[in-house]
Amino acid sequence: MRRLLLCGILALFICISGVSAGGNNHPDKWALGPIFLGGYLGGYNAGGFYGGMLALKAPPIPVYWGIQLDFIDLNRQVFDAGFTGDYYVFDRMLVPGIKLGWYLGVGGFFSLSHYFGSGEWTYLNVGVRVPVALSWQPLSWLEIIGGITPCLGLHFYVAGKDGLHLNWPLVGELGARFWF
């Protein structure tokens, strides 16, 4: 099992270093845009989820931010606020002729949710994330993004329920950033 894991890590390293020969994929400008999320929350309270966030990039800081603020439940009983911050370790062009690139990053997330119904509760999520995505820039001011982001974090209740739980969401991200 250990050999298989080491071979997988070595193959990933070889693939990344081979593909990372292209230039930087993202300009050092301001960016803003919507990112739509969907995925599977593993571990405690496993199930599907969806949502959206506002993507933000401010030069010269090399961090790509995400800000989420919404009501999840159809009856507006669950309030959710979250933040992400990612640093792109690899940010390269795959096909320069059509401006198709990819990135692999490391980052973190924090979210707070509160349920207002009967059995009221509040919980926090905090952890690390590894976004991997394709990035297409058909115009100098427009970027289309599609990727997956495996995460590992802690989910703990502040009020209403008890316990500290490990979670490992796998998040799909689809969106756009407008560069200016």
C-alpha cells in the first residue's frame, strides 16, 4: 500500500513538473466574479451541498479570495458565511494559443453556519483546501474556471449540539472572473 501511494505521489510530481513549463496564467491585476459551488461533504454530516461565492483578487497580494454569504435553507432558516484564501503553487498555460491554463493551489477555509429553527444550532468549519482547475481566458478581461477542490477540516458545534468532527468535502467549482 505504501509503495502504491509513493508511486502515485511520484507520478503526480512528474505530471505537474512536465506541464508547468508554460508561463504564468494569471495577470497581476484586480479580479472579481461569481463562483458556483457544488459537492459532497465527507465525514460528519455527510451529504450534498451547493452555493456560491464571490471571487476576489487584489494585486500585488498573491492570494485568491472567496467570500460567501447566504441563506441555505428554502425557508431561510440557515444563515451561512464563509471565506477562502488560496495561493497558486502552479499557475501555467496548457495551450497558449487558446489561452487555456491550469492551476494547483493550497489554501484555507473558514465558515460559520447558524440554524434558526427549532433545535437551534451554530457550527464552525475550518481547514485546508487544494484547488485544482482549468482556466480559460478567451478575452484579456474574462476568465472561465472549472475545477475541483478537495478539503480537510474540522467541523464543530458552538451551540445547540455537541462534538468536534473531521470533514473532508470535495467541492466542484464553476465560475468566471473579470479582470480589470
